[in-house]
Amino acid sequence: MYNRRMKKKHKKFLKFGAGIIIFVALFSIWFLGIHSHVRVDTTFDIGRGASVAGVAADLKSQKLIGFERPFKLLVRAFGGNVKRGMYDIPRGASVWRIARIMSDGRVATTTIMIPEGLTVRQIIALLNANQFLTGDSCPPRNPICYAEGELFPNTYIVAKGTSRAAVLDLMRREMQRIEKNWIESGMRAPPPLKNWNEIITLASIVQKETPKKAEMPKVASVFINRLRKGMRLQADPTVVYAITDGLGDMQGKPILTRHLQTSHPHNTYMNHGLPPHPIASVGRDAIRSVLNPADTNYYFFVADGTGGHVFAKDYEQHKINHANWRIIRSQK
């Protein structure tokens, strides 16, 4: 009888102990892996040299975690360190998830889209408007610290907290890589273009003249044909660059006849040949169009009202095309 009673008590004790273990395990899973103090999406910044204890204290003070010790224990389990940087902590993130992303260094990123055809001034303004970047784009004494055409337009994904100067340098190095690839390929610029600056300068004009990639080689051919014949390029974007002091945007205002007579090195209505340097950033398609222009005998083009252009071999046909464009424009 005594043994039976002892066995029953032992079984009850085991069941009770197992229940306690299961309860503790389930509570731990809920507390560490499911329960969250994060009520809204939050960005948290870990500075240089921050300790795990300091980060835990900051997280608790910002009410992102309930207790410091579980966070510190989890970080120790995940490797013992937190990485410097800015982190996106989503609403509902548990202490386990927060410790994991910070231990792994899964810093938050920001996507920077630099459209083709922007000037340096426009690119810098775009970077300055990005709240997730830090620092000045350029030194105060040199607010436009890069040359036109020196920055490659693209979509860049960088860590939040990256300096604006670092993003500009990234764009510069990408353009340098493209130039290096061209040099190493052994390709030559189509006559009369002589060097990389002239290639990018003409590409910047093509970039500003047409948004249609398929049309770029034809537009490039017009300008190359005019250069070979000694004709002025008479490209409107060069006038815009000249009269806006390098901004490259008329901000809705029209180009007037008097603007075409502006005395400026970039005004291709007044000067023969190419401008001294590019008038905007250029993408790969514009560069390719200049390196491989279409084989045409066109010397003129005018807008067709659909975003593209109509091309002409001689001035008489161009006058007809231009008159048609004026009709289309008046009907809009």
C-alpha cells in the first residue's frame, strides 16, 4: 500500500513538474519570441562604440523592450555584440527579433533613385532632401563639388545614416568604372569626337533631348553629322543649362528667342562645336547611342507631339516638320 501511494505521489509530482516546465517554456516563447512592446514602426540608431548594456538601456527607455536582461542574454546567445548603424524595428517586433537583427547587423537601408539627365545641382538637392542620409553633400566653401557628367545616375541602396558625401563618391566611382571599361575595351569614339569628355558631353545632350531609348542613336547621329559638317548643334538643352546657371530646368517657363542669343560657352546656338563639358548626368543608353550612333544622313529633328521626334535630311523638310509641330502644340 505504501509503495502504491508513493508511486501515485511520484507520478503526480512528475506531471506537476512537467506542467511547470511546459508552462515556463510556453511563457518564454511568448515573452521572448511573440510578446512585443513596439507599438509603431521605429528607427533605432546604434552609435559608434555603443555597448550591449547601453543599447539595452536605450531600448527600454524608449519602451521598445520591457526588460534589459532578456535582450542582453539573447545578444550573448547570438554572438555577443550589436553592430553600429540604424535599424528599422517594425511594429510588433519581439525582443528576440530585435536582438537578432542587431546582432546580425541587419541595418536599415534607404533606396536612392537618381534619374538620368539630372544636373549636379539637382542631384545634390535630391540627396539633401533624403532624411535618412547624414552630413553635407559638399564642403560649405564648395557647394557644387563635382563636375557635370562625373556622377552616374542609378538606383542606389545604402544603409540609413550613410553620409551624402559617401553617396556622391559612390556615384563618381561608378562613372569611373564605366570609363575604365570603355578604355580597356579598345573602342574609339566616332569621329569627330576625340575623348571621354566629348563622348559624355554629347551623351548629356542626347539624354536631355529625348526620353526614348530607342530614338537616342538617331538623335546622336544628327549631332555627329552636324559636327562633321561644321554646323552649330543648336540644342535647346544647352541653352537651358546656360540661362539657368547650371540648374538645367526652366521650371515651367518657355525658351524664348532672346534666350537663344545668350552669350555663354554652353549655348550651342551661338557657338560651334560641343560645349566645354556635359550639361547633365548620363545613363548607359545615352552613352551607347553616342558610341554607336545610327547611320543616317539626318541633320534636323523636331518634336512630334508623342514624346518622340520627326527627323529631316534638309532644312526645307525640317521647316515643314516644324510647322506641323506648331499646329500640334497649338491644339494641346
